[in-house]
Amino acid sequence: MYETIQSPFNYGGLTLKNRILFAPTSLGLSQEETLERLRSIAAGGCAMIIVGDVPVLPHGFGPSLYTKKGQAYYRAMADAVHPYGCKLCAQLHQSDSDLKGMIRYIPGVLTKRISMEELRPLLNQQVGPYITGLSEKKIHQITESFGQAAELALQAGFDMVQVHGDRMCGSFSSSLFNHRTDCYGGSPENRARFAVEAVSAIRRRFPELPIDYKLAIRQENPHYGNAGVLEEELPVFVPLLEKAGVTSFHVTLANHGELSDTIPPKSHPEFGGEGCFLKFCDEVRQLTRLPVCAVGGLTDPDFIEQQLACGRVDCIAMSRQLTADPQWPNKVCSGRVREIHRCVRCNKECLGGMMAHRGVHCIYERKETK
């Protein structure tokens, strides 16, 4: 039972021991807590952990690949997960936040006149003017840095990299944000150029390195997501990214809207069901033979086995479910499905904990500590 979930898979050149990945997540925990969380997920049988938001530039948010301290932290992360046969992937991330524009909101945040929920749309309003106004020289500096960051990630012990196709890649891809009139704006081909150059910078340095791409898709009718690629633009973007060197696609809904859309609760009007973003995977699957990884509301072993066995997708990424029960893969593979702590997609202590600066947790943890 669950033979496909348990089966090894070649994910763009990297052999995974099974089909379950930990999705990139901003955990909001201390470094010590983060290492312990990832160790427990690796021990639970997960095949690969994707570490979210690893900065591409030396002065990005989060631990830097460019410093001894940052390298030591990521090396400790690799050392924590590798003994369990778990691979480690660095999600190379470039923020599209206008740092100068953020300064005006600092007093309001410090005095709590502006909550984190209120801050997010304020920052998103600045994305369009910021990326539209970037000089070509600065763009080239950023895209080339993806190659250097990939090299440093491998030195730190990562097994592969993922290019974060939301954030700056996604804002360049989106006609809602990108109002440039040069070779980086206008047509879908031009709006794909930033992402293509970022991937190409990695591929030039590493001809054989597996490169995953977080493909953020914007939906209309009804409208969800502001960055990323329109569904009808996928026939342009997918081949260009594949030609640039992408070896697999991690498919999800585009961001820059409500976090409860990209991390939807069970009560969500559009994405409340199991496997809520699988329809986007179907669209990508028609355009490429590369591996496709699904994410979004995936918790049920029977449902997941069915999607994998029929070839609808090749791998499944989880965050909330592996936060609720890191042992999900081991329990499934050993026939202990009834023992699984099922994520109920309430978003109370995961998304809620992150927004309240408590870090990503689960209601099960709170129950166990009472």
C-alpha cells in the first residue's frame, strides 16, 4: 500500500528516497528552533526539505550565504538532515520590497499602529514602481548573483537549488506590477527575461546541477494572486524556463495578495479542497515532460497516492501537514496511517503564529503542552 509515495524518484537529476518534500516555509523561529524543526521533519521520513527565502544578495533578509556565520548555519542545517537520507534544497530568493520605501512604516510598526497584516498590502503597493524603476545595470547584478548564490549554497551543503519564482521573479513576470518599456517589460517573453536570466546564471556555472523553479501562477475569474504568470501565459513561460536550465517545476498560486489565499484554510471559498492547486499542475503538465511537484492542502495519504500513481504529479510538497506531524511519511510507509495527526487547515498556529511573531507552530503542539 502507498507504493508510489514510498518509491524513489529522480527529481531533475537528484534521486529522492520517496515523493514527499517539505515546502519552503518562513518559519519565524530562532536558528536553534529552526534546526530542531528541520531535523525532526527529516527524521520523520521526508525526502527533501526546501529551505525558504535564502538570500541571493549579500545583504538580503535572513542568514547570508556570503558570511562565515551564515555558511556555518546552513552547514549545520545540512548536517542535521543528511543523516536521515533527506536532501536539502536552497530556495534562492530576491526580495522585491523597496527598502527605502519601507522606512516610512517603521514608526507605525514599532508603535503597533500598523499591524503585520496591514503592512503587507502597503509593501505590495510599492512593488510595481520599484521593479519598474530598477536600472538594467542593477537587474544584471541581481540576476548574475543567482549563480554566485548557488555556488555558495553548494559549498554550505545544499544538494540542489530552487529559484523563487514569486517575489522579484514573479513581480517581473506580472503585467500588474511590471510596467517597464524596455526588454524586461511588455510582452510575456520580455517579462520572463528576469527569471530566465536568473536561471541561466546558475546553469552557466553548473551544467549538471538540478534547478527547481517555484512557478507562481495568477488566476483570473475569480482573481487570485498578483505576481507570477497568468494561466494563459504558461505556454510562453514554461518552455523559456526549461530552455534556460530548469529541471523541475514546483507549482503554486502566485503571491502578493492575502496570505490566506496562498496558504488557504479549509474554509477558503476557492481553494478549500484537498490538493487545491492541482489544477495549475495539470496546465503545466501539458507543457513539459519535466517533473512537476504539487503543493497546497495535501494531507490525505489515499488522495496523494492516487495523484502520484496516475502520473498527475511526480512529487508532493507539504508544510502545514509536516508541521502538524513530521512523522507523516514514516507513518504512511509503515502502515500507521491511523496514527497521523491530520492537519485540519485551521491556520491558527501556523499562519496565525507567523503573523503574530510567535513562529510557525500547530494546534497539536499547544494541546500537548497543556
